[in-house]
Amino acid sequence: MTVIHVALDVPVNRLFDYLAPNADSADIGRCVRVPFGNRQLSGIILSVSNLPSVPERKLKTAGLIDQAIPPLPQSLLELFEFCSHYYHHPIGQVVMNGLPALLRKPGYTTSRIPKQIQEWILTDAGRIITLSDIPARSKTKRQLFSLLLENGIITADIYKAMSPHSRKLLHEFKDLGWVEQRTALPGKFAFSTVPTLAPTTEQAHAIAEILARIGTFTPWLLHGITGSGKTEVYLQVAASLLAQQKQILVLVPEINLTPQLEATFRKRFPNTPLVSLHSGLNSSERLQGWLQAQCGEANIILGTRLAIFTPMPRPGLIIVDEEQDHSFKQQDGLRYSARDLAVYRARQANIPIVLGSATPSLESYHQARIGRYRLLQLHARAISQAVLPAIHCIDMRVTPAQERLSEPILDALRQSLDQKQQSLVFINRRGYSPALLCKSCRWIATCKRCSSRLVVHLRNRQLRCHYCGDQQPITPACPQCGDPDIMPFGHGTQRIESALIKQFPNARILRVDRDSIRHKTAWQTMLDTIHQGKVDILVGTQLLAKGHDFPNLALVCVLNADSSLYSTDFRAEEHLFSQLMQVAGRAGRAHIPGTVLIQTEFPQHPLYLALIRQDYAAYAQTQLKERKSASFPPFVYLAVLRAEAPVLAEALEFLHQTAVIATIAKEYAHIQLFDPVPATMTRLKGLERAQLLIQAVSRKCLQIFLSDWHQRITALPARSKLRWHLDVDPLTL
Ligand code: ADP
Ligand code: ZN
Ligand code: ZN
């Protein structure tokens, strides 16, 4: 009797057994269709044995085992198992959520694998052919071949755009042995060859160090100031591994950053198959990219956090750019940290991992300081003329301002306009204003479903909740006292945009926030507009702060940074420092010296003092000291148990029950359980939320405790009456 143990997308932490007479160990990692209740589900075979967990007569027989797709590699299955174990999430859901949606879709069959797209590469034999070998009358043929000679490759986009005969001609070239056919993703960028930049001394040192240890698990923290050329380090290390036919995984925090990086990699490695995996792809594009990685056809895999689950038969290097970014942590379902899993994968594959940042997370920085990671530093900007921007604080207690724009900032913007340079006004709040207030009775518009204020979106005359998305028209009068004199209170991007238009009627002003890039192509169009110098003043949120290179940008103005200075969130300051360093780093990246002006009521705050000196190391050290004395990560390890219920008392009561069963186990001396408390944002989408914090002296202690405790919780009768989840290594409390 042969039994397969299958991971299915169901919320129970176990595998499901099925009879599969013809299965053997070669089927481990393969996709299979199985009956489940009255449905058919797709799952992944995790093991094969002759030992069912239930009596044989109760077993159902599995359906078709998909032989068309190669089985998932053992290493990926191990990663899934680790994830399930570490984050206490059902194994089947971990596995199935890590795979492209099409693979897990019921009714999916292999015949639905998308048609592969072809591209054509010049062979060595083709390289010695000259145009004169092709008869002059075959005009299209010559044209096509000259393109091949120039670029070494013809992508699907190009030959489709050429002539209806080009496909036939390419087949002719193939028969002559001049070109080879290869399957590829749609090539989105034209090929060209760019010579490698001569590395700066610091870059050269970093590259040499990393390359000296490529065959081993070595975690590198590449700490390089903004504009120091971290990308060039990635590229040159990657080049070396690609030459050895290894695969490279590059993780970036935001989908918006992938096109830019994709272009950079394609440009540098025009002949290397590259796939880009992110949430902006449709499901068949994603499946196809994934399959190319899985089959080993794609050598460069770029992606956002989900790409960490991409199978790679020949891994050689993992890069995590902007490793401190919170987007690497998934905030629902399987709450994993792609950065942490990347380190796991590198260890598993015995390869180097490069974590890059201008402001590393305190976790990673600490690891480097205690010698677990190796630290590489780039102190200078790569382009020799590009100096770091000068940062100044504007003391808002004594400086006059109109519409939140202080005089020094207005002056600087004016000067920048006169000099035909770009400026960026950074305000991390979209909408017109963050509140609507009645002046007579102090009523404030709040969301019915969340403990949040409604944001005024004046453009479409709406009030919107930025937490649940609820929206309603702006009320003409106060619903409490009837006074029509209700006022938008505070400033968001739209309001600043309006104020700037009034101040600088002749300037070309562009607002960039989540509202303005809602359309799929809007983002790229905006980037192009900025790069073509068609914008004078940018008004934007953190969308603009990350990773972009705007060579003509000379001035950055920060309007409302103070709000996160005295937050209850212990990571708020770290986040603010990183964000401001990033946004400041946008200024003066090329040949124009940059200036950064920050409006604040606390100009003497240590954070701003460190920022002005642009001294990450000093700042990180004081932060680490504070974290140590207050017992916060990276000196302790945390987990949070969160519960949501229609009534707060229910959520709290459930958490109390879990605390009781936890304290029964006296052996957990190194674990501290705090009292259940309402969450900072208590009400969200109509549910009241509470949480219980668990703190441990080591990861291991925490894991041992959580495994046991989690099992006990799943046995509590109350557990099925509300929603709850465990968040290991939470980013926010
Ligand atoms: P970072 O990611 O560290 O902020 P980038 O990789 O974006 O920095 O590099 C900043 C700028 O410096 C880019 O325009 C890049 O082309 C340029 N650059 C990087 N390395 C070199 C080099 N060795 N020589 C000349 N220019 C370089
Ligand atoms: Zn009122
Ligand atoms: Zn809401």
C-alpha cells in the first residue's frame, strides 16, 4: 500500500493522506488532485510512505499526479516546513500560499500552462556571419540580422513589431545554425550593452570581500550611504556568479521599485534570462516566471517579498535591498519576514546573502556588531562630484508659516525654481487634510468601523477611512450641532499641492501618492515625467522616498516629521530616521549639491541632531542602548497573540484564558507574558482588537514555548468563537 501525505490549503496544521498506488518517492514535491469533502483540491505531496495515519479503509484515492511540472525541490519543501513551524501556521496553507495561484487553483490542468514566449539568440556560428553574406535584395532578412548582430538577441516584442515574415526568417536562421531559440518572459526592455562602471575603492573592496567567500553561507551587511552605489556592488558580484551559471535572487521592498531594478539588471546582463515576480503580474505571467525559475531557465529572479518562495535549482546569491524596509514582513495570513527567510535560505543553500541599506535595521546592525554578519561599508557617494546634502532644521516654534509652509522653505523653493532645479516636498500623509472638525462643538468626523479619523479628500468631496477604505460624502454641516462651519484640519498632500499652486502659479507641480498612482501605468508615466525634467516641484509621500534616482533634484523639504517622534511604537523612531535619511538621500545625487530642510518643533531632538550629521552609526548605537535597557529587540525576542471580536471584553477574555493555560507550564522561566491590553488601534473594520505580548531571552526559548502554547490554544473551546492569530517577530505592537 502506498500512501501520499499531501499539503492542502486548509486551516489545520496537518497533512492529508491518500492512497496512490503508483506513487513513489520521485513524486515528492509534485502537484496532485485529491478529493476533499465534496470538492476536488490541488495539493503538494510532501512525503510518500506505507504508513497511513488513519485506517486504510478510511483512505480515499488520490487523483492525477501532475508529471508535467518538475517536483518542487527538497530545499523549498524544507523552507515551507520551517515556516510552518516557526510562524505556527498550518503547513498546507504555507505551501499553497507560497505557490503561484494558478498551480493551486481547482480545475487547473497542465494543459493550461501558458504558452512559452520565444526569443532568439545569436550563436557563435552566427557571430561570424556578416551582412554581406545575406543577399541585398532580402531587405527584411538583412534588417533582422543586423539587429541580431547589434544586440545579440531578438525578443518576441521586437520580431512581432517588425514584419509578419520575421518569425519565418528567424526559423531560417535557426536552420542555418546562426541563432538559437529560447523560451523567455515577455522582454519589457530593449537590449543594449553598458560597460561595467569602474568601481570606487570602497565598492571594489566590498566586491572582493564578497567574492572571496562565494561558496559558503556568509551573511553580509552592506551599509552604504544613499548614492554610494550599492547597486553596482550587487551587479558586479552577480556578474561573477552568473558566469558560473548560478541563479540570483534579488528582493526589493516595493513593487514600484522592480521596473527600475529590472531595467538595470537587463541592461547589464542583456543575454541572461530574468524574471520579475511581484503582485502586479497576472496569474499566468506569474506562473510562467515561477516555472522559469523552477526549471532553472531564469538566472536572475527579482521580486517582492513573495519571491522568497521561488524554487531555484542552482542558487548562488541572495540580495535583499533596503533590508530594513517593513514591507518585507507580511502583515496578514502567514506573517513571515522575507528578509529573515532569505537568511534561512542562504544558510540552507550554503551561499552568500547581501543585506543592503543606508540605514540598516537595528536587528541586522546588531548582528553585524556582534560578528554574526560581516559588515561592509560605503562611506562616500559613488559619483565623485556628488556630495551628501546639507541638512538643516527649521524651528517651527519661531518661524512664520502659511499653510504649513515656512518662509525659509518657500524661499528655497523659489530659488530652486529660478535655477531650474527640481524640488521635493515630502509630507507623509495623503488626502487633503487628516481630519474634519466642527469649530463650535469640536466634533470630529470618525470612522464608524475603526477607531480612526476620516481623512478629507477635497478633490472628490469625500471623507475616507485610510484603514478600512470606507468613504462617504463630506457633510455640509456638523451632524452634532448643525453648524455649517466645519473645517478641514491639518495638512495632507492635496492641501500642500493646492497651497503650492497658489504660491507658485507658474511652476509645474506634480503630486505623487497612492491616490495619484492608482492607475497601473500612472506610476511609470510619472517617473518618466520627472526624469524628463517636466516637473519643478514634487509633492509626495514615502512612495517617492525610496530608492529613486532623480538626477536634477536639488532640494528636499520635509513638512510634518514630528508626528512619529513621541509614538508608543518602539520602532517608530528607527523608522522615522530611516525614512528621513532616505528622503534626504534623494537630494543632490548627481552633480548638483543638495539641500534638505526639515520643519520641526523639536530641533534639539537627538534624532534630528544625528540626522543633520548623517551619522547612522552614532544614532544606531544610542538606539541600541535604549533598546537594551528597555528590553526590546534585538535584545529580546517577541511574539504577539492578537484577538478580534465584536466586543472588546470578549477579545480580552480570550487572551486571559490563553494566559492561564500558559502559566500552567512552569518550566518556561525565560518567558515573560504581559497582561492582555487593547490594541493601539482598538477598533478596525468593525472589530475590537486586543493583544498579549510574549517576551523571551532567546529565539529558541520562544519557539519551544510557542509550540506548546499554540497547541494548547487550539484546544481551547473559545478559540473558534473569535478571530485570533500569533505574530512571531512582530514589527508593530
Ligand atoms: P545606492 O543604491 O547606494 O543609493 P546607487 O546604486 O543608486 O546608490 O548609485 C548612485 C549613483 O551612482 C547611480 O547613478 C550610479 O549609476 C552611480 N554609480 C555607482 N557606482 C559608480 C561608479 N563606480 N562610478 C560611477 N558612478 C557610479
Ligand atoms: Zn458641531
Ligand atoms: Zn475605517
